[in-house]
Amino acid sequence: MKRIVYEAENSLEGRERNRGAVHGMVHTLRDFGDTRFLVLRLPKTMLQCVLPAELSLPEDFCDGAAVRVYGDMRAEERAPGGRELLVSRIEVVSAPSEPMPVPIHKYKMGLSPETELDLRPITLRTARSRAMFRLQEGIVRGFRDALYQEGFTEIHTPKLSMGSAEGGANMFKLPYFGKKAVLAQSPQLYKQMMVGAFERVFEVGPVFRAEKHNTPRHLNEYTSLDFEMGFIESFEDIMAMEEKVLAYIFRLLESEYAAELNALKVQLPDISGGIPSIRFDEAKRLVSEKYSREIRDPFDLEPEEETLISRAVYEETGCELAFVTHYPSKKRPFYAMDDPADSRYTLSFDLLMRGMEITTGGQRIHDYSMQVAKMEKKGLDSQEFEDYLMIHKYGMPPHGGLGLGLERLLMRLVGEKNVRMCALFPRDVSRLRP
């Protein structure tokens, strides 16, 4: 028997008809009396199957059943994907023991976020969720491919360590064979170490933040897209690399994920003219003056300020992304290089997209004495970072890098209001299941 599962998902390759079997999951059955349409859920798409009126369905056939469907594949412009299967026989491979708890065949089910997340193993089967996480795949694929082309090496760093790259109290602490360990807030220190080995490195992996934020933009575990590169002339080299990577990602999504973009009505940002940048202090003044808003925190951006900065930059340039540079040293970690022209600020940046920060990056300190001095200035014990400081003692090039939040980038692309919906199985202050 000829299997045509993947042929059904791609194209008919110039043939009007193919005969064989397709396996998949019953997404829904639409009965119009003389004709019935079975929507079959395949690995990446949906397939419309036409059931003649005389065809008898198996007794255990129902939504959610795993089936093999036999028949003729034919071109049909009106069907999703431009093809449909004229069914001659259906075989149930496995049937669910209970009815579907929610109508997953609907594009929007009308569920509360909590209910949708409680039923996540099922609600991820909806067409909308599948399209979203196909786009997430495309983002990661594009990130990897773009950096491979730029000579980067992919690395995999520990998620258990004795200390933290970021410091502070927002660390998950756990016992480790009689010692104390923490879950990694970032691969920062390790990827800097690896610059000394490979010069250009990147990683896609989970990071953990024990922040007690319960907002639509925070997760306690998320996926970070990180890269670090040596022999930079300026922190602007990092910004230029991110711009190049994002341009590659958007081109890939446009060319190979068009069906998902169309299903979600996603309009990709246009960065062909470059991503504009503005200094942190100038951005604060701009928002304060343009929108008559008092500056309440001189050392960080509030969410509303991110939104207003993005709006102002878009009105001026037409670009939906904006780099905000030279963040105050007070709010940046110990490894951030201070601006030689004004040590109150750092050679660092955030990238805002459609009103939200999706990236933090910048140039790192590579001189040993300078790094120890900044640690001491921030009240850190340099002896606790002895392993990390080896790279400074024994030679490092000027270097820098960034961390890009995968879920936030997807959130901004698809227009989702809650970042939890952009994580397969989100972890927040109240959710540890499923």
C-alpha cells in the first residue's frame, strides 16, 4: 500500500489524483446531509476529506480519534491547501475514552486563559495554537540558520550553577548533594567563557527567573535566544548582528510559513530601512515632553514608556522596532561595560518591538582589573566568580552579545495579549502544571 501522508501535506506534484492512505486525527466532521466533510489533523496542516453519503462510519468514530483514511487525492481549489481526499474507507486506529472537553475545531473557543491553559494538552490541537507554534519553530530555525551563516558555533551551557549572572533575589534555589545551587537566570557567564574558545557562539535554551510578577508579559521559565561574539569594535556591532538575524527570520517566515502567517493575520515588521536607535536618557525626555508624562523612574523604562517610545519612533520613522541604548549603569549587571564618555551609562541596549522589550544586550567588560573593580563597586565578592574571572585573567577580545526572549517575540508578532499563550506549557507564579 502506498503511503501519501507527506505528499498530502505538500503538493500534488502535477498529478490530479493519487490513491493511497492518509493517517491523522479527526479534527471535526461537518455533515451537510448528502455530503460530509471530515477535517483531518495532519502533522503540519489540516486535510479536507469528502465522505460520500453511502459511506458508513465505524462505530467508534468520533472527534479526537486516530484514523487511517483511504481514498483518492485530488486537486480542489476551494479546499484548504488546494486539495482534498475523496474517501472510500475509514479505519479507526484508536478512539478516545471520553468526548472532547472543548470545541477545538473552532478558531476561537471563547475560553478564559486559565481554562485554556488547564486544558493545554488538548487546546494546543486547535488550528490557531498549531499555527502559532509553527511560527515559533520558524523563529528558532531562522535564528540558528542566520547565525550558522555568520560563523557562530552552537553551545549548550549548564542550567544548574553555584551562582548567578544577574544577581539579586530572583533566583530559584535548590539543594544539590549537600551544596546550594540555583537555576540559571541566563547563560551569560558561560557564553562569555566560550567566546574565548570559539569567538562566536549562540544558544537556544531555557532560563529561570524567580520574579513574583503576575503580569501578561512575564514568565518564570522562558526560552532565550542568546549569542555572544568577540572582536567587536562597538556594542553597535551587536545591534547590527541582531538586525541581520531578525531580517533573516522574517524572510524565512514569509517564504516558508506563509500559511501560518495568513491564518493568524500576521503582518511582519518592515526593517528593510534599518532599525532606528535612541539613547535611554533621550527616550525618557521624549516621552515626558511629547506625552506630558512625569519621569518617575530615572534608571529604567516602565512598560507604558516602552509603548510610548515605540509609538513615537513609529510615527517618526515607520519602523515598529527601536533600539534604546546607553542604559544607566545602576540598572545593568556587573559585566556591562560602562560608557567611557560617561560612566553613569553603559554600552548596552534593549530592543523594543511594538511597545515591548524583547531583547537586552551590549558590550561586556573584557579587562580583568576593570571587571574586578566594577564587581566591588556593586558590592560583589570577586572570589565567588573565580571561575568566570579566568577568562579576563588569561585574555579575552572585546566582546558582547544579547538575549532575545522567544515567547515575547512571538507574542509581538501574532498580537497575543498574554505571553503565557506563547509558551507551550507556561510557568508563572501560580502555574506548575500541566
